[in-house]
Amino acid sequence: MPPNTTGEARAYPRPLPNPEWLGKLTEEILEPGLPIVDPHHHLWDHPGSRYLLDELLADVNSGHKIVATVFIQCGSGYRTGGPEEMRPIGESEFVRAIAEEGDRRGGKTKICAGIVSFADLRLPNVDAVLEGQIAAAGGRFRGIRHIAAHDPAIIGASSYVPPPGLMDDSNFRRGLKRLARMPGGEDRAQPFWRSARGRALPARRGVPRLARRHESVGRLPECVCEARRFGDGRQRLRFSRGAAATLIE
């Protein structure tokens, strides 16, 4: 894809899955006995793209030893009524129901053992939203995903399109402080070139460092990488195309 030289914003639509094409290649499972937690997946039912419990189970039972999964907010199942700021709680209710159905079916994988949901951290009443998310998740709440990625040249395709300068917003920083008092963490999707600013937030803005953080730093339209830092200090990179990159610290 050629670079954008027009100065106009443009969208990068996600391609629909093609099961026939995906089925053309089957790779050998490496280390099939290695326990794995899938730290980032979604659940949705979009036109031409359904990914719910049956589809997730097909993936986790494809050969690897997936012991648990973590659902990451994607705008599914929001409430259609009530206060606008409370509607994202419907996503935790939606995912919890799927997770409990997974429990009833049994199997080797704890489906949606963790739920990372959404709350607009800029809200003055963010505590009420956070408490609602925790209750709705039924013991599975693991944090909040508040996307911070903003580029005027790209039309956001995510469930939440942030304003520019979100991490410099005093209301956002206040919400981070409130979140730090809750049992969970923060997932802040942002371009990798702004990652240093994000990591400087706790030190420079009076924001406590959260116990767990999953920071999406890719979201490039063409090529991204996944970096994971392990307990031994090593960091492993995985490059791919057409997906968001994540950095786990």
C-alpha cells in the first residue's frame, strides 16, 4: 500500500476472514504441551464476521495447550438504553454470559478467565462505571482498555476513536488515578512512537504505576510487531501484517 501523500484522512478497513484460504495451510504445533494464556482476543457478531464461543473453542482446541483466555474490549454487547457512560457495562455482561456457557461445556480452556472492559476515564463519575464493570464481570474483571492512538491521517476503525492529546488530558490522568485504586489495570492502545510518553505518565503526571498493564503500541496499517517481555528480562518480537501490535510489560 503506497504512503498517504494527499494529507487527507483515510480508513483502513479490516479484511473479512476467509476460512477457505486459511485452511490451505496447516502448520506443525510447536511445544504442544506448553501451557499458554491467550492474552488478547475479541468476541463479536459483525456482518460477514462472527467470532463467538464456537469459533473461539475451535481455535483454542486446534492443537496448542490454551489453558485460559483474556477478552479485550471491542464494543460488543453494549447496552442500548440508560445513561450513555454506563452502556459499555453491557459488554462485560455479554462476555460473562459467554464465559459461563464455556464453563458449562467444560474443556481444558478457561474461556474469558479475564475481562478487560471500557470506561471513559475522563468522566467525573468514572468510579460508578468502574464499579459497574467489576460487578458485571462476576470476578473476571482485569482492567480497562482506553484507546489513546490518534493520527489525523488515519480514520479510526476501532470501537473508540480518541481525541488528540488524550494522555495529556487532566481528566484522563485523574481517571487513571481512580483506576489504580481498583482491582485491575489499564490497556492503553497507542502508536509505538508515542510509547515513551505513555510510560512517562506515572513519573511525570502524579499517576500511580498500575500493577498490570497491557499496552497496544502498533496499529500500523501495513506491518506491526508484537513484543513480549518475560520474567527473565528477555523480550521477544513477532512481526505480522494487518493486526495491532502489543507490548506486555
